[in-house]
Amino acid sequence: MADANGKSDDSGETVPGTRGLEAAAARVLENLAELEPELIAAGIFDSKRNPVATTSGSSAWATESSALLEALEDGSGEEKFDSAHIAGTEGEVFAVSESGLSLVAVTGRFVLASLTAYDMRMALRDAIRSNGVNPASEAENGGSSDA
């Protein structure tokens, strides 16, 4: 069985749709970059925090983003992690999670946080829909339905 990066397990089989998810995630990140001119880097991660697609060529960026998602999940306690926004003096970091996927984005300073978070949520839902999952039905089963 393949993970979201299209790798296979010992059987050598690839899960149908994983390559489609990679392509959809890459396309979604390209669209997000057009919507967010201050976007520095972004990535979509699967439920195991493995990168599905990133705009950064740095493996360290993906590793740090995965660690951020882990910390946010751990810090959410009994609640399931949904979203976060961290502002620093040099830039801002956003993270949203829905239906088993998470999107992390780093932007320049002083972006419109609510608009960026909304664009990210819609981008993530587009990637999820491309993988054959309806985010609205996921929301009814415990996911977030807000934007």
C-alpha cells in the first residue's frame, strides 16, 4: 500500500489516487501562491505529517513544518487541531488541518490573517475534493465546517 508520496509497501502496490493527490496538492499550492503574493513557502501534509507537496525545495523546511504540526496537535489537548496563526517580527506562519490533510504556509509580515487563513482552508478543501473526499461530509463527522 502506498503512502501519500506514492511510495509502496512491501507488496509493491500503489494506492489508487495517491499520485492524483500529489498532483492536486501541487496545483493547489500554485493557485495559493497566486492568491497570496506574500507567500514564501507552503506545503500540504498527510495525516502522518509526511509532505504531499511543498513549494520549498528544502527538506529541512518540510521537517520543520512537520514538527510544527506535531507540536500544534500535542498542544491542542483533547481537541483536534484545526488551525493556528503565529506572527513574528520577520513573517507569519499559518497552519490549517482538515480531513486528514494539513497545510502550512509561511508569509511575509502584515498579511491579512483572516483572508490568508480562508484562502488556505479553501485550497486544502480543493486538494481534498480532488482526492475524492467531500469536505462537507467530513465536517459532519467531526471535521471543521468553518472557513
